[in-house]
Amino acid sequence: MSTPTASAAMTDAQKSAHIRQVVLQAGQALRQRHPWLRHQDAIGAGVMALSVAGMIASGWLYVIGLIPWWVCIPASALFASFIHELEHDLIHTMYFRHSPRAWNLMMALCWITRPSTVSPWTRKRLHLHHHKFSGTDTDLEEIGITNGERWGLKRLLMVGDHMLAIYLRPATMHRVSRNFIRAQQPKSKEEFRALVRENLLSYMPLGLLHYVLWHGFLAVQAVLLVASLAGQPLALSAGTQALLSLWTTVVVVWLAPNVLRVFCLHFVSSNMHYFGDVEPGNVMQQTQVLNPWWLWPMQLFCFNFGSTHAIHHFAVKEPFYVRQATARTAHAVMREMGVRFNDFGTFARANRWVKASRAQSAEARAGAAA
């Protein structure tokens, strides 16, 4: 490895290339020690099968009364976090590159089990753009999960709910969506309109179903609670009670696990990515390693994302389980090259790379108020 003196004389591009080389070498060495890791398609399919089975099993155990809701929800969220990593790797075509049917089936299972997300086919465009323009005003994926917003109650509400992230700042999301679409360089009005339609319909149909059921459930529970606190509990018919019981089951086994998972993932992801004043294309400024002990409850439901996702920005084609296995080596070279670790100041800086200027602070306040 390079000495600290040598790394100080390197450009950020050279540092990024060195980190990538060391990380890829660590992955190659791991595969040489464990040849079974070369069967990436089989591993991806196996993780998907076990994760879907785990979600079904935890849901069934809740339905038959063997586990309570407070066990079912985190258990299912844990399995869903593996599926999120699979979707991310599928977006980078790490599994079934030469088998379109299998690849599309895997993508469909990712969406069915995680209905609160945008269509994974749409997310592919968003995510690949994120890698090219991370932290800029066209990075719709990160801005969509509140990266760059000042911290407060508004961001806390938005970080775990995609719809609130749109409802509470419609002007911001409209502007960024238009910037993103224009950045795709549509060659005709028809292509531009197609991109607009894709963007507008990205939550159809599963995302819409998820949020109608989830927000509706919260509204019903709020009404019942207020009525009870007011001393006027609502008398529900047997049919209404049966419907509410079924609705509750759907929430516990399908919706709430993803609400928990999304909140944890977005909290970690939006604070480990930098935004607003990064140098375009400079990977050294895109992310930090965010892995303090107190984040472990959240890391549990996003597969240690804060610790390992920064590695992905340097070595894109390594699957999630290899990144986890080689994290110690990756972290060592990343520290040596100057990648930030646990930069908690990002919470106060609205995720800026450096201390925000007055103009940036005013912009962030305006965005938070939008």
C-alpha cells in the first residue's frame, strides 16, 4: 500500500483508482480461497429464495399466533434488507446477466416483497445516474430520500416515507425531477414525454397500493384512538372488525416491515452521502463510512449499509456479500487515502462536504421550507 506521504501527493482520481485496485484484489483473493463464490447467479438466486421464504414464514407464524407483531415486523424487515441488496446488485447486472427472464423475475420479486419502493426497472435508471452525478442537483435518487435537507421534524417525517418526501416539498421534487429527466438527454419530445411518464408512474401499481393501505391504516387507527381517548369509543360491526383484522395482518406481514427497513436505510444512506458542494465525478467526495456503534440497530435492517456502501462507490461490480467480507481491507486503504469515517458534522451541515457557506445555508433553509 501507499505510504501516507505518497498518498498526500496523489490526486483524488489516483486515490480512487488505488482504492478500487486494492478492493478488487481483495475480492479476487477471497474467491481464490472460496471458489464457490464464483457462482454468483446461484448465490443470488439462493439468497432470494431464502429471503422470500423467511418473509413468508415469519408472516405465517404471526397469522397462526405463534409470534407477536413486534417479532414478525423486524424479522420480515431483516429478510427484506437482503432483498434490497439483491435489487441493488441486479441493477448493476451482477446476477443473470445473460438470462433476461431470470433477471426480470428476480427484479419482480424485489418489488413484490418491497412494495413501498419505486419500480426496480425505473430505479435502475435513477441509480446508475446517481453513480455518475452523485451529490449534484440531478441526483434524484438521493434527493428523494432527503439527502441535502436540513435536519428537523420535517426531514424525520420524510426519511421513512417516499410519499411524504414528495407531499412536503412538491416544488423541490418537481424541479429535481425535471433536472434529472433533462440530464438523460432525451433526443425527441416523445422520448422526453416517455421519461416524464416513467417518472410519474414509478410507484404504479405496488407503491400506490402500499401507501393507500399504509396511510389509510394509520388514519383509521388515529380515529379509533382519538375516539377512545375522548370517551366515545366507536362501535364496529362484526364485518368491519373482520376487515380491520385482515387489514392489520397485511400491515404487519407486508407493509410495516418495509416501513421499518426504509426508515433505517434512508436515515443511514442520506447521511453517508454528501450533497451540494461535491466536485462532480470525484468519488472521494461522494460518501463516507458511517459505522458508529449507536447506528447498529439501523444497520441491522439495511445490511450494514453505512459501513459497506462507500466501498461500492469505488468498486461498483462487487456483490454485497463480498463487500461485507472484504470490508476490513477496504476500510484500511480508504482510511489511508483519506476517505472520511464517521463525519457526524454532516448532520449539522445538511450533508455538505464542507461547512456550508451562507448562500448554501440559505438554499438549504429554503429547500426545507418548500
